[in-house]
Amino acid sequence: MSKLISVATEDAPTKVGQDEVKDFARQVFSGERVGFERLASVFTNASIESRHFTEPKEWYGEEHGFAERNRLYTESALRMSAACARECLAAAGIGSRDLHHIIFVSSTGISTPSIDARLHNILGFDQHVRRTPIWGIGCAGGAVGLSRAFEYTTAMPSHSALVIAIELCGLTFQKGDYSKSNIIGTSLFSDGAAAVVVVGDKHPLANRKGIRLLDSLSTIYDDSLDVMGWDVRDNGLKVIFSKDIPAIVHGSVRRNIQELAERNNIDMHEIKHFVVHPGGPKVIDAYEEALNLESDEMRFTRAVLRKHGNMSSPTVLYVLKEFLDSTEFAPGKYGLISALGPGFSSELILFRTE
């Protein structure tokens, strides 16, 4: 078994209140081509108070091409990844040269060499460090990266792995896109980065305080490619997501969790802690209804949505940090990390508190 021993997050520099975003969207999407006022309530109903972005508000009111967006992505992703990686490694007590594996997760820009390779020249990793860049997993990415770190350190129990998840969703904003999905995306998405350190059970730091990772389950649903993703256009990435996501949670996620629990010889009711990616209020509600949870059991998920919005892949790691920082848990209890993303897919990780 592996152990997660540190989590760090890095907010984008520009903090904006939800009311301010709503006023901005009203200006940008005004006109007869879109009935903005019919959709304006999504900003109020999103349960978000504030979000963070890499660029000032004025930037989003102008037209931008893919090359400019991607240049800004590379610059900010590198800066924010380095900051949260440094903090996470310091909290874990691991030097950058002592890492064995870096797993880098992102879907809102492209970079070759990848961001983890660029980080090598900033943080000074060992020349032989293993690197796994993961692209295209979207909102499930933080959980997927953590699963891959768990699997690696289980196979290599004396090794350590650093997971970095960063998304700059704001840079994908399409000023001229009057579709419902773009307006809803504008009401939800934001920018952020998170990092975690995972070590195997024979690593020198395996006795550090943390959570024990027990098992993971990856699921891809048949004939669901159009539920979530990007439509790649000349001026950038256009968001695609379906209103069917809460229904998929109702119909499938409970069954997946049941499968993971039974595989580990536990009852679902023994899972006491839920670290869930906040896709939006309706998705959170669907989790509560499908799993018969009290609203208080999703308080960390709702807190992250309220303070940060939906940052895609790093968001579930923000929720994990809220949970760990709260210390509102006793040792020996089971917990679940859950996120959904393009594919359409689900990633689940079973853990135990220590």
C-alpha cells in the first residue's frame, strides 16, 4: 500500500467575485443572438462566490488566437506548477532530486517539451527521473494522476511520486461563442494548480502522517464521447459538456463505488469520507442522492466550489487538501476520492485515514 503524505495548491493571481463575472458575461453575451437573461440564473445558482484566473478581466473581453492562448498557458502553467511543487515537496520533506517519478496532468493547453520537462530546469530533478505527462482527462485528471502514482509506488515500494495537476480553463474562454455550454462554462470554470506526493510503504517517509491509498477503479462508459470534452478550433478550445452528467452519476457512479467496495471486502456504508470533484451544484446533488448522503458529508466539496469554482483536474486535490487540513477525521476510517471526466469516465480511489 502507498501513502499520500502532502498536498499543496496554487491559486491563479486574479481573484474575481461571481457577481463581477456575471456582469462581465452580461456585457459580452448581450444581443439578440443569445437570450442571456434566460441563462443568467446559472451564475447565481452555481453556488460560487469567487474564482481565480491567470489574466485580468479585460483580457477576456478581447479576441485571441490559439497561439496566444497557448503561449500564456505555457508561461502560467510553468510558474504555477513550480510554486505548488516546491510547497508540496517541502511539506513532504523530499528534495527535488530524490523524486523517482513525476506525473503531470493538464488538458487546457499543449506543450512539447511537456511542462514537467521544463520544470526540470527550474526545480532540478534527478536526470533519470521518470516522467508521465497525461493529457485529455479533464475534470477526472487529478484523481487519475493520483491513481497512477498509487500504482507506481505500489509496484516500486521504496519510491516516491509527485503528481501535478494544473488547468487554466479561463484561457479557453470563447468571446464569440453564444452557445449554452459556453455560457454555463463561463459561470463555473476557473484556474488553479495542485500537487501531491505519494510514497511506497518501504520509502523512508512511509511512516509520515497521511492517508493510506488502498485501491482504485477506472471506468469508461460506452458511447459517451459527446458528454464532455473540447472542440478544437482555430481560436482555441471550445467546451463541450452535456446536461446528462448528473443522470450518469445517478445511474452509474453508485454501482462503480459498490464494485470497488466489494473488491476490498467492505460495505459501502463503511465509507465515511467523500472527497468528490465539484463538477457543479447539480452534480454534487446527484452524488448525495445516489449515495444517500447528508449535505454535510459533501461540505469540503461545496467549500471548494464556493471559493474557487470548477478548476477541472486540480479541483479534487483542492477538496482533498480541505479534508486533510480540517483534521475532522479519526484514524482507521475509509474514504473515497471521486472525479468524472471526458471519455466519459470515472476515477475512484479508496483510502483509509491514519
